Amino acid sequence: MSALPLPVSRQSLSQLQATFLTIQPRIVTHARISFRGERCQARKDDLVAETVAMAWQWFLRLADRGKDARQFPSVLASYAVRAVRSGRRLTGQLRAKDALSERAQRLHAFKVERLPSTTRHAFDGVYGAVHGQQAMDAFEERLQHNTMTPVDEQVAFRCDFPDWLLTRTERDRRLIQDMADNERTLKLARKYSVSPARVSQLRRDFHDDWTRFTADPAETQRQAASA
């Protein structure tokens, strides 16, 4: 291994930069191959840039010790890629407890996704895509409230819900119970031999019927009169 003539403290910055530029193409190539599985081009470029930055920092440290990194550019690039992949950055380490941190997502095996701007989707968009309905069910489940229902509303529900069920057929009551148990749309469709679209339609029909059943009669009359 050859040594640089002078330690970094006595080398000019321009000379060190010129020396590093001779191995930078190999570092960039190694980084692009290592991160070729990254789908987002902007993120891939960021990872490559971080790899070059880490290699430059280590190049300076090695030069300060009198070592010439031009003798092992592939090793330098490999270690820089590993550091970037593990969450290290030139300005510090990614946080391990931040939900938006890539390091935290990798350590705890989860990912952060954008929520759709609306819950309304075309039929082909939901049922034409692989696992489209499962994704929609999971999204709707995330939007459900998890707060405790007030006591007065619990009492009203326990009184009204059995009476409302008596207005439905036996098959509807079984379907409503399965829906209340949070069964998936596709599972309900197979169980009751209907299409997933029909299950969604019945869910809306049950909701509208329940709303009419529990509506205030005086308010209903006022709305009918003003219509």
C-alpha cells in the first residue's frame, strides 16, 4: 500500500479533491449497482450521493493517516454503501424511533404509505387490481374511530338494534352480524354467494335503513315537509 507524500493537514484541498476524483467513478458505479433495486429514481440518486459523500469523508481520514485509498477503491465503496444502507449519513445517523425514518422502518419491519385522497374508486380500480379489495378494506379500517361510545348512545343502540334486526330477513340478520364482526367483503361474497359489489351495496342499504329507523320522527317530518 502506497502512502501519500504528506498527511491531510499539510495537503492542499484542491490536490486531495483531484486525487479523489480519480476513484469517484468507480464509487458511483458500485453504488448504482448496489441500489439498483430502488424504484424511486430520486431516492436512488440520494443514496448514491450519500455513498460518495461517505467515501470522501473516509478518504480524508485515510489520507490523514498516510494511506492512499486509490489502492482499494472497491473496498472503500463497499463499506460506504453498507454504511448508507444501515442508515448512516454524512450529517449523522438516521433515528431508530422515528416512524418516518428509513432505519426505524427497516429495524421494526414496517413501512409508511400515502393514504388515498378519497375513498371513492372505480370498480375496475378496486377489483381489477391484485389484492385491490383487501387494500381498500384495510384503508377503510384505518379510518374507523377507536374512541369509546358515550353511555347514552350505548344504551340507545342496545335498545334499538335488536328491534331493527327484527325488521330484516333471517339472511340479512346473519349478514349484518358477519359485517359487525368485521368480516372482509370477499369472504362475505363467497359465504353468501353474491358478488363483492353486491356486498358493498347491501352494506350501504343497511346503513341507510338503520339511519331511517333511528331518525327522530319530528325531524323526518320536517325534512319531508320542506322537500
